[in-house]
Amino acid sequence: MTESAAWIGDPTESLYVETTPEHVRELGRKLAVDGLMTVEGERASANAALMAQAEKFEADMRVALAELEKKHAFERG
């Protein structure tokens, strides 16, 4: 496991996404089965297969941000 491994059992982070630490760990295990992450206990790190999708994630984020900005502009009138 690398130093960049994230704690996926953090109860505060789980509250932020409105779920339980157990659910986050289960999702991590599913991603590990799919070969996207390495999970050891409550720590996980992204594998090359997940990192290869970074461009897609960033593009999706930019589209969502643009839509949010349009919504805010509309609300401001």
C-alpha cells in the first residue's frame, strides 16, 4: 500500500456523503474486485485502471460545474 492510500473507514467522510463507513468500505471492496483499487483493511489506493479514467472524470466534473454555473446565473436573473 502506498503512502497516498486513503482511509475509507472515516466516519466523518461517510457523514459528508450521507452513508456509513461500512458502506464506503463495501464500495471500496467492489472497486477492488473490478481491479480499480487496492484495499487493505480500511485503506485504499487507486490502481492504474482507475487512474487511466482521470481525464473522463475531469471532463465530467467540468460539464457538471458549467451546468451549476448556468443554474446560478439563471437564479441571479
